[in-house]
Amino acid sequence: MTDKTKLALFDLDHTLLPIDSDYSWGTFTTTIGWTDPVEFARRNDEFYAHYQAGTLDVHDYVRFATEAARLKGPEVALAARDRFMREGIAPAMRPQAMELVRRHQAAGDEVLIITATNEFVTRPIADVFGVAQLIAVELERDASGWITGEIRGTPSFREGKVRRFGEWLAARGLHRHETEVTFYSDSINDLPLMDNVDCPVATNPDDRLRALALERGWRVLELFKQ
């Protein structure tokens, strides 16, 4: 009998990072003058409330979240993202989160970040964590290769994370029963995937996930209180 392939899956926002990278990118674009501060903040807060409540229309949100970068074009947008990484993400990185990822890598586990935030924001963050495998919301591209604001394929959000993870496994010729999967997440939105792994870990959990984890006997990890 062959050993199972061990996989460690991590949500990103409020799990490996103590912030929401998508929300923070939005506020950053306001700071650098790309969007109207009052109107953008109102809509950003409204979408975030829907996310927390589990009622987010992810397609509407991605159009909103990527609009400023899309309109600025790749050269300006990518330079701004580099600045955001320095000013918004680097100060939020925590050594205990990096160490948790490294422990899984050192144990020989394959590590994936699986997030409902789009690839434009999250690819460089995954790179900083040293994680090559990223399942994020993928963005449609136009003929020039720049983002259109639409989602390509299934968004990695709620039940979509289960589907995208299944597609990732299939692309590698792996069946779910051949794997041993640990998944770290803070959010009740990730319950569909947590119900489909071997070891769900409620990490810095929101109130609803914390209550469910305690009820089900799942491990609760307070990563940022260590």
C-alpha cells in the first residue's frame, strides 16, 4: 500500500495574514488617488460585510476590486502592486505564519494557498511565503493580455474552493482518497472545503467558525496570538 500524498492547504486573508489583502489593496488604491475615497470606502465596506455574512456576489465584487488596476493599465498597476507589497503586505507578515508554512514544507507536505482573493493581488504574496501552488480567483484577459474585470473559470470561493481543489488534484493525476489533506482557514465561508478534508484547522476563526469547530472537536489555532 503506497503512502498518501500529504497536502497542507492555507486560506490567506486572516489566516496566514492578519489582514484582508483584497480589502487592503482597495484602500491602498484610494490612498494613491486612484478612486474616490468616500464612494470607494462605502462600496468596499458593503462588499466586505457581504463576504463576512456569506452573501457576497463574487463576480460583482471582482469587477469592483479590479476596476482601478484595469483602467490604469499593466505598467502603472504592476508598479503600484510592488509598492503595495512593500507598504501594505510586508509590514503585515508574521513570522509565526511563515514558520507554520515552513514546518509543513520541511515535513515533505505539498503546500497550497487557496484563496477567494484574485490572482493579481495574491500571486506576489504567495511568492513571499515561498508557496508555488496558488489557487486564487483567476482573471480573464483581453487580447493584449491585460485583465478585463471578469472571472475566468470557477471562482475559488465557498463551494468553488472544493471544485478548484478537485481540478488541481485531477490535473496532477491524484484522487482525493490518495491524499491526506490539512486545511487552515479563519472563515465560515470555507466550511464546504473544511468538510472535505481530513484535518480542518480553524485558524484565527470568526465567531461562527469558532463555535462550529468547538462543537465538532476541530483544532483551533490562534496563530497571531502566539
